[in-house]
Amino acid sequence: MTSAPLRAARPVTSILVAGYGTLTSGIVPHLLSLPDTALTVASRHLTATPDPRATLIHPDAVGTTAPDVIIGCFADDEHSRAFWQHPRTTHVLADHRPACIELSTITPTWAEQWHLLLQDHGALPVECPVTGSRPGAIAGTLTAFLYSSAMDERAERVLGTFTRNRHRFTAPGHPARFKLVYNAWGATILHSLGVYAPLLPPLLGDDSATATEIITTDGWMSVIASTKLHRIHRDDYSDPDFTATHMAKDLRYARELLGRLPLLECTLKAFEETVKHSGPYADFTAVAVSEAP
């Protein structure tokens, strides 16, 4: 009997996650589920690896890595720039030409500059803000707003682990623009829950439970009310799915893009009050507290 020929080992895909927080904590287990994958997490704040299968490094050690894919997830433009523009990162980009996925909600100006920066160093930029917050990250069902100048098997394989829908745009910066409009619009609707939901018990008494059932299960408002109203009713704003301070930042970026729209100004003020009174890391549904009668 002739033995079967030996099959060459599949090369290991090296993934670097830069920035560890609410979103990436949900994504990491999905990345580790990929076969033939080595995962490194770069974080200034973690003191232990989030998973024994992952390697933890300080961002200062990024230059020692050789990633095929880099995933960036940062609080704002400032932190995103600090990582991607740092010489230790640009050296890695030039040496290894990875596919680079930027998940952060950033300004369109920086998004467009980011594409040019990575292309200048031979890497492939994949602009990819996501929505779905922590529940979507944990479930692997995030929705991605995506632009890349070329399809890349490495990026597609990685994104397939933690996104359910990927909507493709046709120009750099367009996902960033849309994400800011999307978040501002959604925050305005969420703010309205805080305005109207607290009025139901004094107006309806025992029937407020029936009203809540209607709002959360029937009609167009049920989509958002069913996922957010329970926190408002329980005053449950710790252990955030998405923080109030990040939403306030997104709204400020949206104001830079859209101007001082009355609804946007009202919503931003409410979230800034939420950060002041409930703390920056309260869940963003705490905006209801600022409007409670």
C-alpha cells in the first residue's frame, strides 16, 4: 500500500489587535476560533492576557510583531493616529504589508488620511466602522460599514468571524461619514426614550406595563425600545454595552460634519450632561436619567 503524500502545513495567520476595550473583548474569542491563527493583543492597560491562547504585549513592542492582519479599535482620532502614525507601526506596515482593519468611529478627515498613510507604506487599508456594540461583538453579529480599494482574503476571513452583515461603500471616508450620521440619528431616538418613557407611570399607573409591552413588541418603535428600554426601567447603567462618553464624542464628530442641527445639539447636550452626572463609563442609555422628570 502506498502511503498518502504528506500535506504541507497551512501557514499560520498572525493577527494583531491594537486597543482592547468593550468591543474588542467580544471580538477576541471569535478570532481565536479561526484555525491556524496566532493572536496578539497590544494594550497599555491590560495586565494579563484576555485569553490564554492570546499573547499580550505593550504597544511599545508592536515593532517586534509580524502580522498578516492588524485590527485597530480606538476611542477617538487622537488614539487612532497615535498608533497608526507611530514609527514602530509604520515600520511593521512597510515590512509585512498587512491588511489593516480600522473599526473605530473616526472623523472622515482622518479616515481619508489613514487610507493614504497605509497605502504609502504598502499595507492594505480596510475602513470598517461597526455597529452592534458589545452584544453584537459577543454574538459575532456586528454590522460593518466597509470600504477597501481591493478585496483581501485575509481581511474577509477575519471579518467573517465577528460580522454578520458587511455593507460596502465606494469611496474612502464614506463609511466614516455614514457612521457619524447613523450614530447621531440613533442617539437622538435613544434620547427620546429618556424623554417619554418616564412619563408613562405617572400618566397610566398600572397600565404603564401594558404601554411598555406595546412599545417593545409592536410597531416601529419596538426595534429600539425592545433592546434599550429595560435598562431605563431598571436604572441599570453599569457594565456598559457602549459608553456615554464614546457617544458624546461621536456626536461632537457628527456636529463637525453636519453642523449645528437643532436635534443634534439637543442630543449632544443631553449626553454631555449624562457624562457629567452618571460618569463617562455609564451605559449610553443613562441619557434617560438626564431627562427624567
